[in-house]
Amino acid sequence: MTLTRHETLSFLKLAGVLALLVSCVSNEPPKSPDVLRTFSSEHLYTTKEQPLCKTMLDNYCNILYSPDSLGNLEVQRSHDSIKVLQGETKNQFSQVFFKFSQAKLQNQRVLPKDFFNVLARHGYFEKLKTFLDRVPRTTMTMQQRLDSEQLDYELGFIWATAFNETIIARMEVKYPGFHKLPETMIPVELQLEKRRLRRNLVSDISQALWRNDHNWKKVEQNFAHLQDSYLQMIGELDISTEIREKWSKRILEIKLVLPGAFPAISNEECSSTTVNAFYYTYLNVLTICAGDFNSEDITQTLAHEMAHALGIDRSLYLFANSTALSKNIANLRQDMCETKKFSCDEWTAFKDKFASSLDELNGFKADLPEFQRCLKRRETSKALTPDDIARFAHTLTADRISELASSDRFLRITKPELPTPNGKSLRNPNYLNPCSYYMWSQNEEPIDDELTTMIFFTAEYRCSANPSSQRMKDSIEVAKAMTDQVMRKTLQMEGEYSARNLLESEGFSSPPFERFADVIGSYAMAQLLAENPHLPDRQNRFLASSSWQCVEPSLDSHFPEESSIEKEYIFDPHLEGDQRRKELLSAPIREVIACKKDFDFNECSLPFKKPVGGPVISALGGRSAPNIP
């Protein structure tokens, strides 16, 4: 899974925002969100002057969070406009919460029936409508404020109650008598099933709220448009034919899913108001959270997340998956998790081939290694040796075995019945089935996943003829030794680009994944913008899709230099603040929006071939050699 693009505000930043809001309170309510301040680069720059790149973005951000905009802005274009809604409504709800609430009211009849019935029984929708119609806080009396707070808590309670009631009722259907179990008597296996049912419920609710939403339809359209832009851009890069064909194939294979619609990755926050986006490396799935597509133009976000499909982390996964070892593990996993199909002859054959199949993992090579090295978040000062790899593999394996043993995973999976506090026993639905102990398994796990360790253990345990206690110990030791060997090969493949904290903190590695996505995503964004012949439209589209980079008034914005220094000490895969703005203002972007570079930055770039005719901007056709130190 890719790491998040938007970062949570720190306590100090939040304090700064609150302080500013308090100081700006007036007796006049904010203007309606339907009457937004308009913005166009034409108002700031004439077509004859070349704006400064970073200054142009900074000016846009200042306008977006100016006192008469407060995060809400309508960005003009020739044929339409883009509404950026990162502030509040006229009665001081966050725009994304208001949109989420409207979706509940508009789509209440297509919510899961059992879930809807609980909400309706408690009068949820009438109360929600009353809550949304409140007067602005700046004009409330004390009693109105207290009534509003009470209604807010009541709505949250009803929504949570509907989840709990629905899940308990569904568990009762699947496991009769479940409702009688005290919390202390619910085994891990049933707790896990409860979480699966909750994931399914979140998925059903999300689809009911958003699948026909206008803003989500725009995400789907932009995704298809960007796929075309990526293919054109990749065709213009001066890279090998092999990489070009591989990257083009990967772009076409990415799956866009509605937030929450895929139970394996459903997320309540992403389905409601979170402003974020995710690319799931192993599933090759991309999703844009509802808070994101309801608050800004998401083109740049989509371009960034799609670029992850071309990165080293995806390459590592696909390379390992193509080996005989991975295929053997997948076959073993399938038979192991369909317990009646498993045979000890299969396990014996797997172990016989294990050592030789590991050798296939030796051949991984990163695409464009010099470009990737330039993109490292931090310089790496040490080279991994076989001894280092063995040491790290031993630590990682020992930690995993410790965690599994601490949670009684080895013991539980070997017991057909599990004791309960009242002295009775319950049938173990996960008996000798390692897949059942994971929330969702799509057979997409990488070879070094924890599930692989559990497969090794379970197979050895099933086929051992030793007495019980010795059987347990021997099976754990076999799983530990085999996991260690897989881990060594995996670390060897990852090498200097590994994202593991253990390697990064000691200076052996630094992952380029996020910076890679920023740069390659900006190239695709430039290709898409280049299709529009109207310069102000290109500038406005870029600025609107960069709204997530704008920082609300806070300590960061008041003290940018000191804040930038402070963030140098944070281990984070993303660049921060001004540094990230500079990364995204790549050479193709600078050319397509016709701005002049006004910043210093160690820019990592790839060369383009000479134009074969077509692109509006020459940067997408014939640039100089890459600026790689």
C-alpha cells in the first residue's frame, strides 16, 4: 500500500488555525458556499508576462485561504469552472462533512436495508436534516450551541449503533446464539469474522452513497483521460523499449475503485470525509477518498497515485511473483487454505525444491537506477553486505515469530476446539487454515508476508509425526528457518531502495517511491494539460489540482523557513511543504504553464525524445539530458 499524500496537521498547526479563526469571528455570517470568490490566472498575469512558478502557486494558495475565501474558491476556465471546497459552509460545517451528510439524505433508500431500518427507527435522517439547517455558530446563542452539540453527539451515537446492531444481527444469522456471548467469551476467530462483516457493511454503504455521485463520475473520467496521457508521455520518454512497453502495460492494468467498494481495502474514513488517496501495490488498485473528490480537482492526485504502478515497489512485487518460488507458495497456500486438498507429499516436494527456487530471486534489477538514486529521500552512506543482510533478516524473522507466538497464533491454529471462560469449548472455524486468520486474503500477498510463515508452520505441523510438544517446537523452527531464507533474498532484492525502517535508520537504504510518483505524475499531468491550447486554462487547472499543497494559516505558513528546517528531522517518505511544491513544478509542468523557475532544487528528471509531432509543449518532446547529480 502506498503511503498517504496529505499529512495530518500537527497539534501546533491546528492550534494556529484555531487561533486565526477565533480572531476572525464577526457578527456577519460567511457568504454562501454557492457564491464563491472566483479566481483566474488571467486576473494576476497577462499573457505577455511570464509568471514566476513557485510565486504563482504561493499567490494562489494565499488567495485560497484569504479571509474572503477561507478555503472555498471557484477557479475559472474557458468552458467551465472548478470548485475548490476546502473550507466551511455558510453555517460552519466542513464542506466534506456537509457533502457526506447530503449523500446520506439523498441515498438513504438505497442503503443496506437492515442498516437503514436501525437509522430510521431512531429518526436519524430527520435529525440530520435539522442539524444541517443550524444557524452559523457565530450567531448562536449559548443554548443553541449546547443544543447543536447534543444533536451532534446523538447523530454520532445513532450511526455507531446502526453499525453495531446490523453486525450483531448478521453474526447471529451466521452463528446462532452469538448474541448471548459475553465479550470475554467471544474468541479471536469470531472477532475476526465480525471485522470482516463490518468491512462488507462499509463497502455496501459506500457504494450506496457514492457510486452515482457526480464528483465520483468525474474521477472516473479523469482516470481514463490520464491513462491516455500516460501512454503518450511514456512514448515520448527517452527510455528503453523494454521499459516503455512494460510501463504502458502497467498503466492499462491499474484498477480504479470507489472508496470502500472493495471489502479487502474498505476504510470508513476514506468512504466519508478523509482527504486522501491510496495505491495498493499488491492489488494494483487505486482509490480516491470521498473527502478528496468532494473538495478539489483530483487530477494531480490521480496522476501521482497512478505513477506508483511504475515504481520499484511494484517492480519488486511483480518480479518475485514471476518466480517458481512464488508460484509454489501460491499453490501450497491454495491447497493449505482448502484444508481437504492439502497433502504431505506436496509439502515434501515443496521443501525439496525450496533451496534451489530461492536462487531465482537473485536477478532483480531496478528500472532506471540512476534516476531512482537521485530520488532517494535521504542519502545512503552504507552498502549492504551479506553479513548485514543476514543480521537484518534474523532480526525481522525473530520479531515476526515473537509476535505470532505472543498472540497464540501457533497454538490456536492447531486446536480443533477452543476453551471458553465458562468451561465449555467452541469449534475452531480456522482450524489448520492459516488464511482464515487474516482479515482478507486475495492471494496477493508478497512472498515474505507473515501469511507465508504461517503456511510453512501449518504444513510442517500437519505432516509431523512427533509428539505434541515436540511437534509444535519443530514446526515453529522449520517456519522460522524458511522465513529467514526468504527474508534474506527479499532484502537483497530491495537493497539500497528498501523502505524498511531498520535499514533506513542505519543508512543502508532510502525509498524513492513517493518522489518517483511526484515526478512521473507531474510528467503525465503536463501531457494532459498540454492538450488545452488556452494558457490560462492550463495554469488554472494546475493550480486547482494543487490545492492540497496549500497550507491553512498556521505556524508553518507564518514561519516557513524554520518549519522547513524542523521537518528535515522527520523520517517521512514525502517531501514537505515548499520542497514538495518544487518537486511537482517539474520542467514539463513549468513549460506547459509557461512560468519561470524561481527556486533552487535538486531536480531529478528523465530525458524526452525529440518530438515526433504533436505535443503542445516542446518539453514533452525534446529536452536535455537528465539533471542527475
